[in-house]
Amino acid sequence: MAVFCGIFTAGCTDDGGGGPTPTAAPVKEVSIGYVLWDSEIASTNVVKAVYEQAGYDVELKAVDAGPLYQALADGQVDMSVSSWMPATHAAYWETYGDDIVMVGTNLEGAKIGLVVPAYVTIDSITEMNGVADQFNGEIIGIEPGAGIMAATETAIEVYDLDYTLVPSSSAAMAAELSDAYANGEWIVVTGWTPHWKFVRFDLKYLDDPEGVYGGEEYIASLARMGFEEDDPEGYAILERFSWNAEDMEEVMLAIEDGATPEEAAQAWVDDNQDRVLSWING
């Protein structure tokens, strides 16, 4: 929660010049909640670096999707740039949306679905049962609470798939995909764009004729109720923040190549000061 707290010296001690000791500048603080998807690790660390450049102390809080929305609704975090709309996080928005501020879109053209290497010889979810043995009857998933996991459970029912959805994590899913791709093996994963894996590997989405995974998504910025009133400057920065898939993938790929999230985010911020200053100053 954004807090503005002046740090004062005890009393008004004479500074030797006949006047009171100067008061320290107010401390600006902001907390950002996010989910542990590679995409949201990238965007959240960039936003953190932007707020730090604007003079804020920033606290990051990594949680699953459901607890993220609950934390925003309860005022436990100030903001998030990790809301996938309109389909992926629809259930969370339906539950908590009346108590959260939808600030705006920060990235357009996102997508979720089932992803396979391009060398896999099927193109549609409807073909999956005929090649279940080649996939070992498994769909490699991510964290159990993620919206894409709920959508995949629905897809298994709608398409009557003879598959088991294997929960793991974003990082574990990417590692399994990397290993399978290196060996030319068949694998199907819960995937989304933007993501570095589409830069590194030749991949494709399986067609979804029933529309279980929805169409084009966007990533939205959210704030707790009262954040705009408590911190107009901080809210304005959040309101102005937006970038594109190529920007996000650049940061994600740097992290995948060994940079820490903080290093990758700061490098991007340093290289894109015109946009960063437009977010900070308007």
C-alpha cells in the first residue's frame, strides 16, 4: 500500500544557524503483486525499475493468480500489471472485480492455448486423441491456480481428450519444452504469448475450433481501491505504462540467457529512457 511518511528529527533542534533542522524528503512506497509467469516477471521488474527511477521504494509480492486478485481487493498490494483479460482471468475478475480498479491495458495481442513444436504433424486439438501415445498422454502445465490451467481442464472435457494435465510451474514447463525440442520429441504444453520460447523455438498453437481458450487477449493494469487518491503520481505512472510484445520478449529472453530479472529490466529501462520518462512525467 502506498505510504507517504515524513521522517522528522526529534523536536526542532537548532541547526547552529538559528533555524530548525531541515525535514527529510517524504518516502514514497509502492507494492506490486504479480504471478510467476515469465512474462509477468519481466513486466513487473520493468515497472519496479520505473518506479525506482521516479523515487519510490518498491516491494514486489509474488503470488498465484487467485491470491493476487484477493490481495488487490483487500488492499494488501497497490497494483499489478499481470491481469490477463478478457478470458484467462475472467473467473477472478468475476469474483473480485467489484473491489478492484481496472486502470487500463498495458499490452495488446496476447494469447493462450496449447502449444507444440512446429515439427509435430497435427494442427488442431481435435487431432490430439489420435496421437496420444506420442505425447505420452500428457499436457505439461504450469501452476495449478493459473487461468490457463482451468481453461485446459475445460478443453480436456470439451474435446473429450484422453490426456492428463500435469501441473508444474512456468519455469518447469519451459525446461521440459526445451529438452523435448532439443531431442526432436513430441510435447504439448500450456503456452502463451508474449513468451521467450516463441523467439527461441519454432512453435505453433494447436487450432481451437470450440474457442475454449478465447481469442486475442490483452494484459491489464489493476490497482487497489483508493490508490489514485492516496498517490496520484504513482497512479498516473501506472496509467501511462504500456509496451508491446517485442519489448516484453526482449526482457524475457535476457532473463532466460542468464541475467537476473532486475538486471534485464534495468537494461531495458536504461535503453528506453524516452518511453520511461513519458511514463513518469506524462
